[in-house]
Amino acid sequence: MAIPTAYYLILSFVLFLIGTTGVLLRRNALIVLMGIELQLNGGNLALLAFARQLGDQKGHVFAFLVIALAAAEAAVGLAILVGLFRSRESVNLDDATMMKR
Amino acid sequence: MNAANAAGAASPPVGDMIIFLIMAAWVAFFAILTITRRNPVTAVMSLVATFFGLAAIYAALSAHFLAVIQVLVYAGAIMVLFIFVVMILNREEVAPLSLRPMRLLGVVAGVYLTWTFIGLAWEGVPPKTPLPVVSETYGTVASVGDMLFREFLYPFEAISLLLLVAIVGGVVVSRSHQKEVAAQRAADYRKQVEELASSDFPGKQEELPASGGGHH
């Protein structure tokens, strides 16, 4: 496949934009976490596209580390979500105002 | 593939382009579905579809190892975690979008950012930039693993420590506080009762001024 790198970069930006929109506009904390996953995947795609353009595999290693990071983030984020649900009976982020002063 | 690379300046093969556009449309469609669905289960399933499309795109970038990892870790492990949490706290959303007039400004900024970025990608890496010819082993498990364990051994170990911390943190944050909450409530209740008992009713005091202490 000899697709120009610019196309991959635009796709990665579109993914990141969709993820950001989800993070900013949704109130459901689950969907917000999914938006963060989309953002990370957009970044990963850009890393891999540049790795292919430069013929270097370092980008693959970085993308691998990002995936491991995403797993850690999802575990902690979902744990916080469960804790929030226990104390507030809701996953609506507008209800999470315990630290707002 | 080598001929296409040698041609360089020529536009990409039509067949490749069509396949790429189909995969890109697939990924974008399911990503939009992920953030617009009201039902969290539908959103998670759309996210899984997005990750499968991304794995195909990674494979097209000859990142075979990452394509496999994407399916195994993302579409497998992380999404199962999401499904578990969705099943634990399945609640319908009342108002899914938090739209306010000021957000319009954000939309304008987003459109401008998109325009700028596309221009940047087009100028920074022009579509006519020839892709380098990479070796047969580029992106395979063997060669990426070789680089990971030689050059990036320290980050690899650091990420394992991070995962350990995340596991412990997850358990600590999400563990049940019910016993502590119940103990706190009992203590509050006892305190309330004691306060009520120590301060007598005004009405009672008029009736029985002498036996005020008898109600303790």
C-alpha cells in the first residue's frame, strides 16, 4: 500500500477531533473515557504514519507504550467511575462537584 | 509496491486508494457513532469496530505487530473492561449533550483548527513525498521486539511498573466503602440522639421542672 502519509495524518487528526468532541460535549463519564481512547488512537496513528514515512521502527515502540498507557488509564479511569457511581449513584459528570469550591 | 515507490511522484494506485478510503470512512463513521450514541453498550461496540478498522490501517502501514496488539489489547482487553463497567452501571442518560451557546465558539475554533491542520499535513508531508522502501521485516514482531528489548528496555520496564501501580490504584479506588459509610452513619445517628437527649424539650420543662434529668 503506497498511500501518501498526509492522508494518514488527516485521518489521525479526524480521529483526535472526534475524540475531543466526545470528551468536551458528553456528560456520561463512560463516553468521555471512550473519547480519550479515541484521542490516544489518533496519536498512535500519527506515530505509525510518521514511522512508515521515515522508515524507522521507533514509532512502533512508542505506539506500543501508548497502548500500554491506555490500558493503565482505562483501568484507573473506570475504577474512579465505579467509585463515583457508588457515592453519587450517577455517572453524569455534572454531578461530580465534590472538588468544586 | 516497489514500482509504485520508485515512481514516487505518481499518484497512488487507485485500488489501494479505494481500500484506504473505505477503511478511513469505516473508522470515522464508527468513531462518530461512539460519541453520539445514547446507549453505552452501542457506543462500546462502535468503539470495538473502530479499533478493528484501525488495526487494518496499521497493517496497511506495515505495522503488523501493532495491528495484532491493537486487536488483542484494545479490542480485547480494554473493551472487555469497558463492557464490564457498562454492565455494572447501566443508566440511561437524561441529557446526553451539554450544549451551551458558548460552545458555538468551540465549534468555530475546531473548524479553524481542522483547516489549519490539513494545510499543515499537506505542506509538511506533501502527498508526492515518496515513501521509503522498507525491508521485509519492517514492523514484524521479531524486529519490533528486538528494538524494544535492546534500545527501549528501560521504558519497557517503566511501563510494567506503571501497569502495576494502575492495578493497585484501580483496586484501591473502586473498593467498596459501604462498611465505613455505615459506621459513619451510625456514629452520626448516635451523636444526634445524644444531643437530643441532653437538651430537654421546652414543653416538658414547664410540666416537670424537677425531673428533667430522668429522661437520659
